[in-house]
Amino acid sequence: MTQNKWTDLRIEIIIGSLLRAGVILAASVVFIGGVLYIARHGHETINYTAFQGEPEALKSIPGVLKGVASGSARAIIQLGLLLLIATPIARVLFSAFAFAFERDYLYVVVTLIVLAILLYSLLGSSG
């Protein structure tokens, strides 16, 4: 008799670790970007009379990655926020694999529907 390695407790522990690691990684990246931003722009005076949104380059994933490669502090902060958004998506994706390993196909289908809704809300509805 073989013992199933994918017990509910083990899956919960892995999911908890995944979420914790994702949040810590995202917070660390945002912190590093914030320190760089303050080091480079902390002495500048801010004009509060005119609103300036994010540059277009930081409104897409490829733009953020280009900015990170060039050392932009704002892009590093945006990358941290993208990592924070990706954390629950990774959790749902892992859950789908875990349910598949447990051969619980109804939950696989439900989890994949949740994943599709998440991805659509993030990527597909911007159009």
C-alpha cells in the first residue's frame, strides 16, 4: 500500500508557504525600489497642483521589465506590485495541480474556472 504524499495538511502548508513567500518577496522588492527612489529623488520638491499619473512605460508588464533592466526605481516598485498580484494567482494555479494529483477533478475544473476569471480580470478586460 503506497502512502499518498498529497494530504490536505501538506497542501495547506505548501499554500501557506507559497503565499507567505510571495508577500515577503513582493514587499522586499517594493522596499528596495522605494529606497532607490528616495535616494535618487528624495531631494526634489513636488508640485501638488498638477496630477501626473504613471508613465505609459510602467503600465505594461514588458515596460516594467524594461524599466527594471535599466534600473528605474519606479519600475522596481511596480515589479513588486506585480509580484504581489501574482501571488494569489500562483496559489490558485498550485491548487489546481494539487487537486489533479488528488484526482479530485471537480475541484480542478472549478479552480481552473477561478483562474480563468482572475486572468481575464487582469489581462482581458483592459481592452
